[in-house]
Amino acid sequence: MVTVTNYLSDGFTLRSWLTTHDHKRIAVLYMVAITAFFFLGGAAATMIRLELATPQGDLVSADTYNKLFTVHGVVMVWFFLIPSIPAVLGNFLVPLMIGAKDMAFPRLNLASWYVYVLGGLFTVAALVAGGVDTGWTFYTPYSTRFTDSNVILVILGVFIVGFSSILTGLNIIVTVHKLRAPGLGWFRLPLFIWANYATSLILLLATPVLAMTLVLVALERFTGIGIFDPALGGDPLLFQHLFWFYSHPAVYIMILPAMGVASEIIPCFARRTVFGYRFMAYAILGIATLGFLVWGHHMFVSGQSMYAGMVFSMLSFLVAIPSAIKVFNWTATLYKGSIFFSAPMLYALGFVGLFTIGGLTGLFLASLALDVHLTDTYFVVAHFHYIMVGGSVMMYLGALHFWWPKISGRMYPEMLGRIAALTLFLGFNLTFFPQYLLGWLGMPRRYHEYPPEFQLLNLFSSAGAAVLAVGYLLPLGYLGWSLFFGKRAPANPWGATGLEWQTPSPPPKHNFEEQPVVTRGPYAYDPVR
Amino acid sequence: MPTIPFDSRLERREAALLAMWAFLVTEALFFGPLFFGYVHGRIANPAAFVSASHPMHVVLGTLNTALLMTSSLTMALAVRGAQQGKAIRLWLALTALLGLAFLGIKASEYWMESSEVAKASGAELTFYFLYFAMTGLHALHLTIGIGVVAWLWRHAARFGREYHAPVEVSGLYWHFVDVVWVFLYPMFYLLERYNA
Amino acid sequence: MTYVLTWLALMILLALTCASSYFPMGPWNTIANMGISCAKALLIAIFFMHLKNAGALLRIAAFTGLVFLAILFGLSWTDYATRQISPAPWQDPAA
Amino acid sequence: MSWLPVEASDIAARVDLLFYSMVALTGLVAIGLFVLMVVFCVRYRAGSSADRTNPPPRKKWLELGWTFTPLAIFLGIFVWAAVVYAAFYAGPAGNAMTVFVVGKQWMWKVEHANGRREIDELHLPLGQPVRLVLSTEDVIHSFYVPAFRIKQDAVPGRYTSIRFTPTREGEYWLHCAEYCGTDHARMGGKVVVMAAAEFSRWLQAGNENRSLAAQGFELFRRLGCSGCHVDSTVHAPDLRGVFGRVVHLSDGRTLQADEAYLRDSILLPKRDVVAGYEPIMPSFQGQVDEGQLNALVTYLKENR
């Protein structure tokens, strides 16, 4: 047997990693960095849940609490969720799945990681310097005139990390357009590619608006003049419009790649083709586009015009339709399949369930009259955690398990994988389902203290968070363990159809020994096995 | 050395052009909030915006517009020269010089306007805020553009009929910066001039 | 030659836009200015930036940018166009 | 604690009907979907003997069905929710009692029409339509009474308002729902709904302030408004009975002199100049705070 150098054995020094142009190594760099930020954001969440176990503000001060939820939001949104699937798995898999040697711009790819790290350093510096207490939403005029925390430093961090997102998005778009293997037409692309492509479009179109909006906040804070200042004829709601123009599509930046992952895993473990491939692809593009038209539903009680509220509400219902299509199609993919319940499949099934609940409760928030009561309460907190944690994080972990053999060349311990998936599913529901009830009963979000009648539900939630923490620490442990002691992985342990499985695990530096040629559509699984 | 993922220079050029256009779309949206802020400010405070714009030096602004559009011409000629394998240094040098002249005039305007800003109040301040933010960001882009053109000038010998993607891509960027100015000029210089 | 003609057209438009602003035309001043700016931007994009000969992909890319800017402006404006504001005194805490 | 929140306003019942209908509808969809998933998972588990011939790669009518059925349902819900939403803002103005609420880090200051003020409490009469007019002295706050199912942001630089009718006596939580800094969680108090007679006793008792209209009259003199607007050589409109009148403006527009117009005219007098008058009135922006502005407007409303 000829031993080929794979990408992991292509140099063991730190330097060989930090100067690499190999998309697979850059993906690993991203994985390390976002894992660190995940646990930083998770630590803040732990403190929040501990504080909320009792109605009194007895663990930390009000200011500290405000800084904790701000850190949790900023870190989890910009330093974990947004780069999670696109920058780690997108980076690793997009070239492999389309039969390319690398991303279109390898140097730019590495640069975007350094930009990410730089943005991270600014944010961490802001934390060390005393933190920031505006919430991740930076609403004016609180952020521009009233808080005395390190707003400018954090804004700089988010601004910089935004450029990392833009560069990654640019790279993925050009790669998908220009580097597909011979025979790989658009409707032969795996849905994971569709999803990352659509995500990249959003990254390119939405992120710059956030970047400039935050610059305007920083300038207003710095100069005392700005377009959001009502004393100078400006409008604080202008900030909200600009902010949500980015931040609503940002939700789709987080969930679309997760949908892409589910669309890979479910057909593979149901051993049949995905139901309604074209509808799935169109739904992805539909979500990406419609997602830009609904931001005003964050502003139904903000003093926005009632009529604008109605326009945004109707558009918000429209964006729910492609999401519904995807859920129905995943379910239909199980029909007449031959289902194996391996760990990635458990994550994917859990994802479908949690995403369904998150999506359906989204309808409540799109309904104008209900949103008046529910917005800025724990109902909203529960809703977006079902989408972002139940959706994106579950699927990020599912993807890590599914492609772990490809990434690391080792198998993870299957039984532990299943236990972790179940633990996460249960812990997640215990943590966040009570928050729907809390919201309906009227507990506002970002509250350091709360009326005593809410304690029971908060206790459930905090207990669930403990279970959830175990669920996150488990994979960290056994995936790390498997790097050294795991069984060596074959090229295609799951019998999957994607191009990435046709090259050894881990892949060689240039991905493929010879240029693959595609002759059929994706998910051509044998019906019965 | 990074893996070169492309099979040919032609493919690479196409990828570079797509990437630059995608980047320019991002840039357009980057300017978006500023333009939107301007539209909102002007509709909410029309009188203040007019009175704040009158001290602007319309002659210098018009001259600068002309300079920048001429630089776009020279840049376009440089790009065509590179595509046809001709010498492009002259065109690049002219482009960069016109850009520098623009920046020089802009800087002198900033100098002269500072006293007006000190007198401003209310929404006039918003006007000046937007003026400095937008023209400042534009000047930053132009400075980067001049740097890129200088880099092209240094490596001009490498470009020819076979390989000229960097010149084309830089040209796109240069023209985009020009397009931004085309909108900034009437927004800040030409408000109710007849009353000035 | 195309380039020089484009440049000439740009210069004429510049003269037009500058001159027009000395004639009181009410809201039409702004419309004329913005219309001429759009014309100039189109000239630059089509001729200097070669959209004339570009493939469909690049044209779609350029168009996408415009569409999403239009979404930003248009949908926000559904709010501003229909909002009734009663201004209230509000003072900057620092002032 | 109760698992169902109390309904203490006319709006609350309408919101709840929509909410519980949606719980039923989405619950049904979710349960149906989960049952289907479980059935498929069991039936088609690897190694089972279920029939797997010809698994459909797509079914157009099915997919179109689950595209357009939700669309129709969603549009129905949208209309329902929008109709209820409109009631918060566009209900009949007629006999609504106006209460001014000012948010301030971290308290709610309330002022009733007769001048009675309270802090972090809001007393309301049962069955009386109420219109809250909100403003803020610093950052954005949000006035939230869960039992009424109402929430409205107070935005710097402008007034916002929301309407409802309390329908149940009792004490209810009042919260700030928009994050506003350190003590955001403590910014709140209670809303007390009392029988109408009891409320009018409460309103009169302990009211050290003179009525809002009386304060307004004093301001009207002190700020010099009366110098021009009452029997003066300066050409300024007579303001007696101005409220509710149709006003013709110098640029040809006409509008009704409502509260917003009166406020605008004090703060931005040059914007809507009445036909036949010179735009000579100075702006009072920055000279009057919102409490004084409310007093002036109330005086003008009552000065017939």
C-alpha cells in the first residue's frame, strides 16, 4: 500500500499550521478558534442561568449581569454561530464536495481567519477592560450616549469579524461558481453546497450594512454628533432599521447551513434520495431572499408605523413557507427509507424536531397582536434559541460527527455520540421550553431579577442548562479522545454518495488523486439494503 | 505555496472578475446606511441641510468631479492597454496623479470648511457629520485605490496580453470609487444653489 | 474612442447638473441631480467597467447590489412614509 | 401561580383567543409531524420488513399542497392578528382618558389630566377607555403590562401612544421591556385598576398639584405666549377654541388642530404656518419639558 501524505501529516509545526493555505487546515484553525469562543459564551450563559435560579439578584450585580448577557450574545452570534458551519465545515467541505483542489482564493481564506482572530482579540480586550453592557443589539441612544462601558472596542471587534465573514462568503461564492468538477451542474450540487452558497450571498449583502451602522454608532459616541440623535433631527429607529436589515438575515446565515447539513445526513442514514431535491434547493434560495424583507418584525412596538408593521408581518409569514417545505420534505425523506440511528442521524432528527418547534413559535411572533405581548419577553428568547441552538448548534455538532472521520481520519465512539445527542436534546428542551411559558406569562428578557411567581419555571430552565452543559462537554471529551485513540476511519464509513467520500480519510493535500467527474445527481442511495 | 485551484489563467481571470464584482456589491451596501442616513436627514430637516450646504465650495467640488471622471478615463485606457499588451505606465501614472490632485483639493476644502462647522447647530451638524463621514470614507477608498495603482505601476512589466487580471480588477475598483463620488457631489454641493 | 466619448458625455452631464442647480425648480432640482448622477453611474458601469460586454453572471451581480440597496431603502421607507410623529422635547444628557 | 395569565383588558381577551387558537393549530401540526416521523422511523428502521418498493423521489402535487395550504392559513392568521393590532393604535379616540407616562432611567413617571402624579404606579378606572401617551427623558423604554397584553416603546424625541380599556379590578405588574441600562429589571411597578367611583376619589385625594390646565394657563402667561396670542398688536392667531378646528395653512394645506399639531406648533412653529400670518413665532424647543408641554396642550384644549 502506498502511503500518501494527507493534509494532517503535511507538517506538524505550529508554523506549518499558521501559514497554511490549505482550506482543510484553515477549517481546523477555525474549529479551534470558535470552540474557544463557544465555551467563553457558554460560561457567560452558565452564569446567567445560575443567577436566574432565584428571583433576587443575589449572585452577581445588575451591571455584571447586563455585561454577561451582552458577552453571551456578542460572542455566540458573531464569534461562534455565524462562522460555525460556513467557516469550519463550509471551508472544509465546499471544495471537496464540488471536486476542487482548494478554495478559489487560498491566501484570502487564510487572511479571513486572521481577521477573525483580530476581531476576537478586540472583543476579548473589551471584556478584559471591563466589558460592555448594551446587549448585542447596541440600541441607540443607550449605546451612543448613556452607557459608559467599552462600546467602541466591541464595535471594532464586531466590525473586523464582519470582514472575515465577507471574505469567507466571497470565497465560497466564487468557488461554487468557478470550480465545480466536470459534470457537476447546479442541480447536481449537494444541498449543503446550495445552503452555503445562499448563506454566502447573505454574508456579502447584509454584513456590510451592519459594519457601517456600527461605525455610525461609534462615530456618534466619539464625536457627539450623529444621524440617530433626536436632538439633531435624527431618529433612533433608523438605527433599528439598519441593524435589523443585517441581523434578521443573520438568523438565516446561522440556520441555512444547518439545513444543508440535515439534508446531507438524513438521506444518508435513511438510505434513499432526498425527497423533492429541486423544491429543497429553491426553498434555500427563497429563504435567503425573503429573509431580507422581514426585519421590521423586530420593531412592532418600537414606534414604527402601524402600516409598516403590517407589511413586515405579512412578509414574515411568507418566509415561513419555504422553511415549512423543508421540514415536510425531510419527513417525507424518511418514508420508505431504511433508517440507521447513528449519532449524526440522531442529531439530525433532533434538529428537525427542534427547528419545527422554533419555526412554529416564530409564527406567533410574526402575528402582530401576539408580538405586542410576546416581544422582548422570554418567549422570544426561547424562540430564537430553538432556532439557533436547537437548530444551528445541534446541526453543527451533527455535522462534526458525520464528517469527523473525514476531518480527523478517526472514528468517534458511537455509543457516546448517541448518548450526547440524547442528552443535548433532553437538556435543550428542559432549558428552553419553560421559557416559552415564562414569556407567555409576561417575564421580560434581560432581567436580572424577576417576580417570585416565575421561579419554578426558571428553576427548570437552569436545571436544563446543567444537563445541556454536560451534553456539550461530552463531545469535547470523546472527540478529543478519538483523535488519538479512535479507530482509523475508512474513506467512506457511512456508504455516503458525496464526492468528499471518494477520497481517503483524511484527504490528501490536494484533495483528490485525480480530478473527479460527476455523472449523476446527488443522494443516489440504493433504495433497499 | 498555496495550491492553485484553477486549471488555466482564463479561469483565474474570470474568478477574479466575479470576486471583484461581488466585492463591489458589498461595498455598495457598505455605503448604504450612509446614503440612507442622508436621505432621512434631508427629508426630516430640509432647511438645515440647504443652509449647511451653502458654504461648500462648489467650484472646487465641480473641479474635483471633473478630475475624478478624467481619472476614470485614464484608468479605462490603462486597462485596455494592458489587454492589448501595450505600455500602460503613463496611463497609470496619470490616474494616480489625478487621484492625488483630488485628495489635495479635498484636504484644502476640509481645511476651509472647519470654521463653518464650528458655527453650525442642530441638523446642520448632521449634514456636516454625513459630509465628513461620506467624503472621508470615499477619500479612504481613493487612497487605497492610489496605492493599488502605484503597485500596478511598479509591476507594469508583468502585465500583457496573457496576464492582465490585476489591472482589470483594480480598474473596476477605481471606477466604483468614481461612481460613489458621482452621487456625493450633488448631495453635498448642489442644494438650492440658486439661493446661495 | 468609446472611452473618450463616454468621458465627454460625463463632462457634459457634469456641466448640466451643476448648471441646473442655479435654476429654482423646487423638488425637480433634486430629481434632476439624482437622475443625472444615475446616468453618469450607468455610463461608467456600462463602458468603463465593461458591463456592456460582460457575461450574464457579472451583470446579475451588479444588479443584485442595486436590488438589495433598493430593499433597504424601500422597505424602511414603508415606515417613514406612513409614520406620524409628534415630536417631544428630548435633551442630550451631555449637553 | 396560575398557568394562564389573567386577562385584565378588552384587548387581552382578543389576543388570548388568537393565541390559544394558534397554540391549537401549531400544536396539531407539530404533533402530527412528530407522530409521522416516529411512525416512519419505526416502520422503516433498517432491517424491518416494511415494503420499500419505489420510494418517491418527489411528488409535485404533495409539495405544491404543502406550499400553498400553509400560505392560505398564514395569510388568514396575518389578517386576524393585524386587525387586533390595529385596535391598539387606531381605536375610537372619542371618550378615551389620556394619561401621560414618562420613562426615565429607571422609573415610570405618570401624570393624570388633573395634575395628579405618581411614580412606578398607574391607577386606572375600570371600564374606561385609556390612551397612554408615552415619552422618555433618556433612552428607549418600553411600557409593558402583561395582564393587559400591551407593550409600547417610549422613544426619545417623540410621543408614542397605545389604547386599551381595563376590564378587571386588581393590581398587575408593570415592567420596562426594552433594555435600558443597569436597573432595567427594577424599572417597573404596578397598575391598579379600581372601580370608577373609587378612582375619582383617588384622583382627587392627595392631589397637591393644580390641574394640568391650570398649570398650562400659568405657563401660557409666563412663557409670553399670551403676549402675542391674546389681544395684542402682534399679528398672531387667537387660540381660543383652536383645538379640533380645521386650520388653513399658508402653503395651501389644511389640517385639523389635534394634539400633535399643537405640540408641533410650539416646538416647530415654522413648519405649519397658518394662512395669513407671518412665521415670526420662535421655537420653544428646549425651553419646555414634556410635562410643561402636556400642560400647555391641555390648557389649549380646554380654553374654549
